[in-house]
Amino acid sequence: MKSLNSPCASIQEVLVARIADGTYREKLPTLRALAREFEVNLKTIQKVVRRMEEAGLVAARQGSAVYLRGAQPGKARKTRSALAGVKVGFVCDGFGQLRDAGGYHPYYSEVYLGAEEAAREAGLDLRFIPTPGWGHLGLDEAYFARHVLEPGLRAMISLTPSVKELKRYLQHDLAFVVCGDHTKLPAEAAARRVPRLTHAWDEDVADGTRRILAAGHRRIAFIGQKGLRGFTQTLESFEVSVPEAWRAPARANGEQAGYEACRELLDGLARPTALMITDDYTCHGAMMALLERRVSVPAELSVLTVSNLASDLPGLRPLSALVVDGRREGRQYVRTLARELARPGQAGRDAWPLPLRFVDRGSIRALERT
């Protein structure tokens, strides 16, 4: 049986993700600052840095800062100067009041605030574009002209774009970065290697599953369409076997699919003691089924989700979740876009994973291990 990640491995994983998403562009924070952040001793951080140096990620210097491998001090300032004043649009379709009223969910406000912070650092002129509904920039040519073309925007950040919207960006030769979980990129965008941020679902679900296992659960079921391989492989690595019906993907994403999948689990001959759920609205549906059956969380059933929006269903306690840090996500959009503007087609891979953090809200009950 494999053990849970060591502190060194977990810290290194976070630091590598930050290097990939541009949080660290020239050097790491001081070792003492990292030790305080991760609540470990200085020797642990030194060990992490040595491992990263051996992997060729950083160039440690005695009595100096720890620079990223190949980083050139001052290069970031040159990039900022080249991008100064470039106009960038920020679109979160259907959340037109996001900036003033918090929008559909505070998470999206955090994304925009993070984007604003990074835009100021890069010297970009970030402009929020209100839209009355999903895909509106793709459907309404006059609206697109008024809010994108006439102000002279050169690039776009779009959280929930439609294919027609993306085709307009391509038609007018705009650089853009998208949130790619539910986005089908046009062929032209794929050819241009448009940067697309998304969840590394298998890794995320594997992380969540390990946390449930660490709480002593062995009867764990999966609900969702994404991440099933991570769930299955993690159970196998811990030599845990569950019924086939407990690791079947949901038939679709959305509340109805989550509701039906959870009801089937509750109606089975044997019930799991814990659920691993992916996708915001699939989780909403599953929680509605638990409320309907009056299943108490976590007394009767523990739940962990990969979700940003599923912790506020009326009548249900908040759920422990692996969530995207909204501000960090916003900063990552801008930094990725800045790289795309500086070197078109070279910003990064087609799927740029969004780093997650675990928020413990008490919905996983610890069991006695057998």
C-alpha cells in the first residue's frame, strides 16, 4: 500500500505548479517565507529546494535568492514595458453585475480581482465587459463591435466562451485565453495552440480520494464524468475494492445527472460511507438527493467534492472541497495571456492545469481503520 504524500513532495508539487502558472517568474520567495507559509521547519524547505535543483527547476545560490532555472533578473520588467497600455477584455458570460454585486457567486469576483492585480503588474489595461447572457459576444455582432472592436481591445480573457464567440476573436486576430473545462475550441484555435486553463481532473480526484482514504473510509463511491481514472487508480494503489456500480461515471454533467446517480447509490443493496463528487452542478444534484432522503452529512455519509459552487446549497452544511483559489486563477489568466501577447503561440500547452487547494469544512467523518 502506498503512503500519503510526504510534506516535501506536497510542497514541491505546489511550488512546481506556481512556476508553471507564472506565480513565480524569476525567483522563489525566501526560504524563511516558504517555511512560514507551509508551516514547516527551514530544513524541510531546504530539502525541497535541493530536490528542485536536482530536477533542474531552480538554480540554488549560497547566500542569495533561489532563481528559476534560466531566469534572467530584469526580464519581467522588460516584458511589462512592452505590454504597457495594451487593452484586454475580461468576459464572464451571464455575470454582468459581477463587479458591482458579487455576481452569481463570490468566486467569480475573486477571479476578476486576481486578474486586476496581475494586469496592474504587467501594465495591461484590463476592462470588464458585462454581458446579458451566455455566448452574447458571439451572437450579437453589434454588441461585440461596441465592447471589443471600438475600444481597441487586443486580447480577451473569457471564462465561459461559446464557439461563436471564439470564432469572432479569431476572425479579428485577437489573442485570448479561455477556461477550457466546458469549452470546445474551434479547429483554428487548436491550430494556434490557444492557451486553455482547465482542471487536471484525474490528479484532482486522486488527491480527494486519498484524503477520504486517510480518514479511514474504504467504502467510497464516485459521482461525476471527469476524474474516474484518478479515482480508480488511487483505490487500486491502496488495494481497496468497491462494487463496479460505485465507480461508474455519471451519464452527463448537471443537477439531474447528479441527482439520479446519487439516488441509485442510495437505493443499492449496500451503501458507501463516503462520496467523491466532481463538477459543480452534478454535486448540487447529488446533494438534493441526500436532502430528499434525509441522509445526514457527515454522520451517515461523508462527502468531498471538486467544486467552487457546491458548498452553499440551502439546508445542507458546507462541503469539504478541492477548490480553485479564485484570485490565483485570475492572476494565472493574465500572466498566461501576457506570455501569449509577447510570443504568440508560445504561451504554453493546450491544457494548463488550474492548481487546487483543499478546504476542510467538516463533511468528512473520520472512521476507525480496520
